[in-house]
Amino acid sequence: MLYPLSYGGYIENSNIEAIPLDLGLDLRMDLTPEQLSKLIADSVKQLAENNGFELSLPHEIAVERPKNREHGDWSTNIAMQLAKQLGKNPREFGQEIADFMSDSDGVDRLEVAGPGFLNIFLYTASAASILPEVVSQGSSYGSSEIFSGQKMNLEFVSANPTGPIHLGGTRWAAMGDSLARILTSQGADVVREYYFNDHGAQIDRFARSLFARASGAEAPEDGYGGEYITEISDRILKRHGKEVLEYPHDEALEIFRAEGVEMMFADIKKSLSDFGVEFDVYFHENSLHESKAVEKAINQLRKNGHIFDKDGAVWLRSTEFGDDNDRVVIKSDGEPAYIAADLAYYLNKRERGFDRAIIMLGADHHGYVQRMMAMCSAFGDTPGENLEILIGQMVNLMENGTPVRMSKRAGTVIPLEVLVEAVGVDAARYALTRSSANSNLDIDLKALAKKTNDNPVFYVQYAHARTIQVENNAASFGITVDEFEPSLLKHETENALIAKIVEFPAILKIAAENREPHRVARYLEELAGTYHRWYDNCRVTPLAGKPVEPVHGSRLLLNRATTVVLANGLRLLGVSAPERM
RNA sequence: GCCCUCGUAGCUCAGCGGAUAGAGCAGAAGACUUCUAAUCUUUUGGCCGCAGGUUCGAUUCCUGCCGAGGGCGCCA
């Protein structure tokens, strides 16, 4: 059995079901990659036999789509892989294969190139034949069913309601939401979830900070600062009157805690919503304690033999699963440690039917990964499969080339709202999504606020707006796509643009598999550039005084297919696709 | 000391083992009587941190070193 790996590569004897090729490739090639792969294998075997050679073929005969179109429709590295066995140089052997295969059905010509690549050119229908299909699929072009049937829980942001969402959280809001969109486009059933920590010491510190501000006292040690503390404490004072400060201390603190958290959380939700990020589930940590789910989870682990008691505390024997140290689950004072709720939370997600729990964390929490994975194993699950943790590096705010120091205590953290206010939702989301999560990210507010190409988002959006204007102009000329003739699209920029459009489904698949939304952004920049170059060379509407010709209608369809892909890509990033700029 | 991520053009960053390492910005020179010049064309600029290893082939995988950021609580 053969199955395709992204563009090319085929592995024999796989027990994986055959997956249909990305739409488009079949249409444009008379010879499918499977057939080509088999043809090469047969040719090489025959060639070896004729020469009396014993050959052991690699288990995989890779047939891949070359980056450079001049390198053929497909390319294989088989000659380089086998040359050593035969004692020939790869180019020489490649030429032998080329000669042998040159009369095969569907093959136009073969070339040996570079260190020994065999480039294969097929008799093909015009590449442009794919365009009507792209347009008719519209907003679903690029989607697939590769994750069909998978229930995924994507947890991200999950910032404590003790302050506004800072830049790191904002990065995850943008990337997480985009990732959810991309995974969904590939058939996954995704739930966006926000873990709402309304329990524990940080919340207490938040309450004391609010109370202190309201009563005009100094902020407590390890407390929170910043204008939002004043704002919220003022709102609480207004609601209850100054008398609240005279209540018994515990009672007053409880009011500041409960209402402060509620207000802060409402603010966070609003910021995220304004940012275009909506969660399906806000999960309250407190509910895990109240429902005894924490106790239940610990009991289950104890039954599995992974819990022990020492020094008056309850421990998870996480070292059994590769963690550096065993972890305290219930402290000796009887209070649950942070991880206790996480045990129950993970179990809860699995009980809700999720095959995969994906959690996005900042680099400052990466030390938490090992114990979470150990916990996953302790429940009898498979780390990396049932539980996946994505780590995102820090975001720096740059000013004049140096990072601005931020401190929660001093309240100098740059929140989501400030970023959005300065540069707008589109530029903010795009900037936070176009880099790999593995890279530290520097945000320069001044550069982002500029409406120039310091800001690639405008480059992409402008391309989209341009396609719409071209569409409108074509309509005023009465140009239609009814008489589409693929062979009329033969300019080199047209070939390039069509090739880019065809690439889109594969990009989405890779982005989804690797959990890397930035690949979509980078692709869109390339697509936009390819479009702009086409626009510069090929007109959709005739020059003044000239008649409308068949080529114009065919180009209009290419223009429309570009609109579709730009719009689909931008939507997956949560960035608007304006019709006019 | 241990763990994670990063190190690619002057800057910000792409590059899921392949061919001549790319884009934007910045620098230089051009293109609007023609669908949006937020665009396009040409051009300058690289020991892909260093040293080994695996491979037919390494910027990519492995090991070590150097440098940057982050993390190593009965905190959350």
C-alpha cells in the first residue's frame, strides 16, 4: 500500500489508509505521483536486472514537487540514493534511468540536474484548469478532513484574573485562536478553552492589593500595581460606598476578592472579544475543588500506585515517568498544590471526550511540562498524543532598539488593549502570528503603527483589496468568467500565481500538523507578492479604447481565485480582508 | 549545576535532510496620460555562532563548546 506524504514521498507497506491527494494535483497531472513512484521503482529494478546488479531499493521512493518550477513537475532523488550501491556517480545513473523512462506513457521528458536529481516533466493539462474548482470551493478551498473525527481541546491564554492580559498572553490569544481556526479547517473538532484560575494565593494578593488601594494604604508586598487596580477598587467603592472599608476585615476582603475578580474577568473577556478571540468554554478552577474532582483524581492515581505520603504531604511519584523530582499534590497544611487542580482538570477534559488536550504555555512555565507529561502517563495515557504542550517564547516591547522592562508589581506591563489601541487589531494579530512561537518576539510599536511595509499585514491586505477593485472594474467592462480558457494564462507571472494558489492546501496541512500558524502568514506574503507582480504584467480589463478579449475573462477567474485564497488565509489568521484601503 | 528555546544579510525574521540559502525594512538607481504607486523593476549586502559526527548530500538531525532569553518551591 502506498500513501502520499504531503506532496510526494511514498512509503510501501504502510498500514495507513490511502489519503486522496490534494485537490488539483490529480486534475493537472495525467500521471499521478503514485503511478510515477511505481514507474520509477519498476524502471530502476529493470535497469538493475539488465545490468546484472543486485539492488536493495529504499523503502521510500520520494517523488516531490520541486520548489523551482524549472526543475520539473516532479523530482526524485533516487539516483543519488542508489549510486553508491552501484559504484556509479549519481548523474550517470540518473541519466540511465532517464533514458530508460523516456518513452513511458504520460512522461514528456526527463532531465538530470544538480548533484543527480531526476527531474520529470509530464504531459499535463494546463495548470490553470484548477482555477474554476478553487473559485467554486470558495471559503472551503484549502480545507481537508485529515483530522476528521478528532476531538481537540485547545487551552490558551488562561491568564489569572489579577490584571489585564500582557503581551505574552496576547501572543497566545492571537496564535491560539489562529491555530484553532487552522485545525478546524483540517477537519478537527476543536474547543477553545480558557482555564480561569479563581482559587489560591495570587487571587488573595489581588484582593489585598485592591483593598489597600481603596483604603489609601501602601500596596502589600508581592502585590499588584498599576492604574487598573485603582480603577477596579474605585468601582467597588462606588458600588458599596466607603462603609465597605469599615466592615470586618475578612468580610471586606471577600467583597474585594469576589467583585474584583468578577470585574477583572469581565474586562479580560471584553479585551479578548474585541481582539476577535472568543472561547467556547471558560473553565473555573474552583469548580474542580467544589465538585471533589481533585480528590477523585488523586484517588485514581493512588489506585494506580503513583501516589505516596511523606512529611505530612501527599506526593505524585512523577520521577517514575521522567520528571526531575516527585511533586507535592496536597501540601502538609492540607491545602492542594497548584498541580492538584491540573490533575483533575486533565482528567475532566478526557472525560469530556477529548482525544487530545493541547495546552499553550509561556516559556516561563516550561518547567511545568515534565510533570504534566508524567501526570499524563500516570493516568495511563500517552504524552505527546493525549496531552500536548506548546511553549511560546517571550514577547519584548522594543523602544529605540532596547527592550522596555516590564513589571507586574509596578504596573508597567503593556496590556493587550494598549497594543491594539496603538496599532489596531489586524496589525497586532498579524505581528504576533507571523513568527514561530519558538522565537522570542520583539514588538516595535512605532514600526507597527506605520502604514508601510514595515508592516507586512498591509502588503497582504492591499493585495486583497486590489483583487476586489479589479473585480469591480471588470464588472463595469462586462467581463465574465463564462468562457474560461486555461491555455490563455501563459505569462510567466500567471504560471507563478497559479502554482502559489495550488500550494495553499498543502501549507494549511503542514501548519496544522506542526501547530504553526505562522506558516500561513508567510505563505500569504508570498502569494501577495506573486499577485502584485502579476498585476503589474497582466491586465484584467483592456486599455482605454481597446476591446474586451477572451484572455480578460480568463484572467478575471485567476484574479477571483486569488481573492479566495487571500481571504481564506487572512480569515485563518483572524485578520480582516478589506475591500478597499 | 541541570532543563527548555533561540543564534541565518546592517535590522526584524522565514526556511518540516536536497539543487544558486529567501522576504520585508534600511542603502543605491528606476517605473504612474494604462484595472489602487500601501505597488513594481534593477541593485548592494551571508565563514547560516564555533568545532566534531551521521548521511550520497547538513542552515536543517546528533554531540560538545560559546553567546542571548526563560525555567529549576509543600508559589501559582
